Amino acid sequence: MLLGVVEGFYGPFWDWVERVNLMEFLGRVGLNTYIYAPKWDQHHRDWWRVPYDTNFSDKLAMLVDSASRYGVRVVFALSPGLDIDYSSRHDQDLLLRKISWAMELGIEDLALFLDDVPPILRGGGFKSLAEAQSSLVNKVFRELNPRSLVFCPTHYYGLREEYMRELGSLVDLSIHIVWTGMWVASHRISVEDLESASNLLGRKPFIWDNYPVNDYFTANGITRLHLGPIKNRPRDFTKYIAGYVSNPMNQCEASKIPLYTIAEALLSSSYNPQRSMLDAVDYVLNKNSRYWFKMFLDFNRASFMDLNEKTVETEEDAGEVIELTRELRESLSNKKLLKEVEPVLSKMDSIARYVRGEVHHLSWRVQTSGEYNPPITTERMLNDIFGVEARLIPWYSKAYRIPQHSYRS
């Protein structure tokens, strides 16, 4: 079973050193899959017809070699859904040629992603979008014969009965079909949800879990980390699914904390979220920084699954936070991780000094310590994105120099 991560977020994507380091981490925690699919790589999505250059080929081949040493399978994905003509032999040939090039580098597992595109049927000869997409993905599978093929349809969350049932009847049963749950980033996934999806698709769903991804903050110029443990997933999750990938944060090193908990949730029958989060710190960080980072997590653990985290309200809180930011900066040996969390440390320090009366204005561009305010309307949160209203407005927001935009309506 493919279990791992999909680099499938919007916003700045990882560099090759981060990806190589991640392969070692995945292998050590028992995960075996990495899917290359960053939305802002134009050759993956906007310019999918254009071949990658030699430099990219060399780096991808290096990644495949590195991953194999740790038992991790690199999956190459293309996302042609923005403008592909499903009946065009020319477009089909370009797609097959570009994927074939990746297979020549040693990649045996493929993915075809048609998510986050208008549900437009381009081309003739098909009665429905589901029929056109099924024809394309079956052609890729039949002509290239990969070890596995992961297909993300345009309607990838909720229960779109007609569309999903048609896909299930037409897509080759050996192909995995992606589903994110009842919502885009589902605050919970239940056994009943999974069974309903399985019945429509005619197979167990392949879960793309949009956690700890934070691109809906990042792409809007806001820093908000998702460091808390995965929650609200079934025990024995793997009994009900065909595979699983987590979509991580733009911050690769920081993602390792929640990814550790995801590995435990998938592989351990005694998963405990709180214990797993603390174990992740012990596993990932150097010894001198662990106490301080665990304290840091108390102020940076909120997500759409659980909004509970500490805030800074009293003089005592302020003193604790100022000490925390100083000690963590001095003790954390992973300088890449320190760079990723530095904006949050600076904001926490400023909040503490605001409590003391030393600072009069705060930046709204970083959210931490009791602030969770995605740039998403409440209606979209409830109906499409989370399935719950996930918003915390902190008391200190009155100190923002520029009034924060309201996303509640």
C-alpha cells in the first residue's frame, strides 16, 4: 500500500535538498511514498505540455536514487486538467511522452491529477466529464503500464454520486482514485464516510489528506503553521483505504512533526495524538531544544481539527514566551527549521511585549498563540473546505495597524 506524502500544495515549493532529506525521514518513520506534484511548478500544471530541462531531469533522477535507498517510491504526477482536450490525439501523445520521460529516469509509479480545475468537458465524443477523464486515465495506464497509477478526479471530495459512480464503473480497477473525505480538508473522516465513497467508486478510496497543508494561508501572504497531531481519523484506517498521502506545509522541516503523528496513526493500533506529537519532537529535534519546542507547540497546535492552543494574556504568560523565544533560538540546531519558525517566534515575542506595554502595534501577517483565521468565508468552511467553522480571533487583534479583513460572511 502506498503510504506517504504528496507535495501537492500551492505557494513556494520545496527545494531538492529538502526533498532528499525528506526521503530519509519517510523511510525511518515507516512511510514509503512521495508524490511530486507542486501546484506552482508550471511544468507540472500550467505548462504541462512543455518538457522539463536537463537540470530538472538530473535532480529528479538523484531523488529517485536517494528515495530507493530508504524504501521510498517516487511517484511522478502531471496535472493537465486546466486546458487538455480529452479527444485530442496530439494532447494525449504529449502527455504520454512527458510521462514516459519520467519513467526512463527509473520512476515506476505515476499519478494523473485533474483537481482544482473547472469541470469543463473539452473535446468531442464523450457523454460526460467522467467518461472523458476515465478514457484518459485508462489510456495512460494501458499504454505505459506503471507499477501503480493514482488518479485525482475533478470532484475529489464529498459524495458526487453520479460522477463518482460513473468513474467507478469506467476507470480500470487497478487504478487508485483519490478522495479527500467529505470536505477538501476534512475535520474528520469516519468509517461510514469511507464506506460510502467505496460503494460509489467500486473500490476503496485513495486518501489525499489535506493536513498539515497550510497553503491557503501561505498563498495569501500569511504565515500560520500546522504543528498539531492528526486527529479524527478511524483506528485501523488502512483497512478502509487503498492508500494514503498527506499534503504537507510549504515548510518542509516543520512538516515532519505532524507527519510523524500521521505515520503513527496509520501504522500503530495504539495511536495517541498528544503522546505522538511529543514523541515527534523527541524524534526530530536535538536534545537541548526539545523542552522549548514542546512549549512552542502549545502556542502553535491549532488547526481545523482542533482549535485549542495557548495564548498570551498575563504578565506571567509574557515572561514565559519571551524566555521561550530566546531559548529556542539559541538551542535549536536545525537552522532550516529555525528559519521556518522564526516569523512565528518574532510574532510571539511581539505579543508578549504588547502585553507588557512595550509594543503598540502587531503584524497581522503571522498567526499564532490563539489566532486561527483562514482567509475563507464561513460558508465555504462549512460547506466545502473543513466541514466546521474553524476560526479564532484573538484579543490582541485590536493592535493590528491595518484592520484585518473579515472572512466571516
